Amino acid sequence: MKIFLVEDDTAIVFGLRKFMELNGWEVIASLTYHDALLNFSHDIDLCIVDIELPDGNGLDFCRHIKSNSNIPVIFLTAKSHERTVIEAFDLGADDYITKPFRLDELKRRILAVTRRTHTGIYHHQNITLNIHTATAHLDHDPINLSTQEYRLLLYLLKHQNTLLTRQELNHVIWQTDDYITDNALSVIIRRLKEKCDNKLRIETVHGKGYIVIS
């Protein structure tokens, strides 16, 4: 599962990142409202957002997310005023946690929200991917994937029957907008298809990108 953390307290970011990575979750963090707008992408599974940011408001960021996607949002904030809580839920927040908080409670809230909003299980042919355990199986046999291969497979299964550009896939795999050679993407796609016993129905659209046919 890929979690987007919007929080300006670097100590909280450091602690949450370690905790979430120990649970097998990938974390992307932004310290400001502006950076959150720049770093937000639609392959994120869950957003955890503080309300009081140095250059903006987490409520506005939630409004932005919900106007463009169905990605769940959990507020994690020191603001406990009833009016603020009501406004957050009116904007579409999926949960609201006040600081200070316990890590075990946060984990349970995260799992509860993801269960409510989606199963976290993606299927394609006889391939199954589970974002909660960060595992993939071919029939009942585990597929041994690298981090980059897992990111790619998850994105492909989330966006079946949709044309995906090479630039888009490179960003998903390598988490950077720096130039990546075409050969690097071709190699990782070929390797992924081999690990999936060629059951991954991915087609090349010449000059444009790739599409997975469900």
C-alpha cells in the first residue's frame, strides 16, 4: 500500500515513516501544502493529512483530492474543535484522528479505512495482488517481485484497459521525473511478464505506451 503523508513536523514524519515501512507500506511525505499539490499522484492508496500546514490548509488539500479522485483521506491533527471535525467530514474525509495519538490505533484506523474504501485485492487473469500484504500470486504460488516490479504490477492492475505512457510508468517505477532510458522500462516489463509466466496481457501501443487488457 502506498501512503501519502502531508505533515510539517519532521519528527512525526520520521517516526511514521519508520512505523509504516515496518508494516510493509510505502510512504511518500510532503512537509508543505505546495509540495503536497506537486507530489500528489493517482497511484496513491491513502492520504494522511495534517490540517495546519506552514503555507496552507489540509482541509483545502482534502477538497482538492476529493474533487479529483476517490482516494481515502485520514486527518491527523491537533485541531479537535467540533466545527473543524464536521467540516473535514463534510469535505469527504474518511477518518479524523487527533494528536497525540497511538501508533497501534493509527494502524487500526488505516486498515479499517482501506477495508471500507476498497478491498485492496487486484486480479488479472490468474494473477492476484494484495496491497495489504504487498504480495502477488500466480494461481496460489507467490511471485517474487522487486520493489520496482511490484510498483509496476500494482499500477498496471489498477489501470487495466487504460493507455499508460512510458513517462507515466517510468515515474511510477523509479519515483522520479529524471530521464530514464526506454530500455530500462522495456527490461522491467519483460522481466515482470516472465515472472508472471506470460499471463500478464500487456500490449505495446507503438509511439504511445502500454495497455493491459483485462
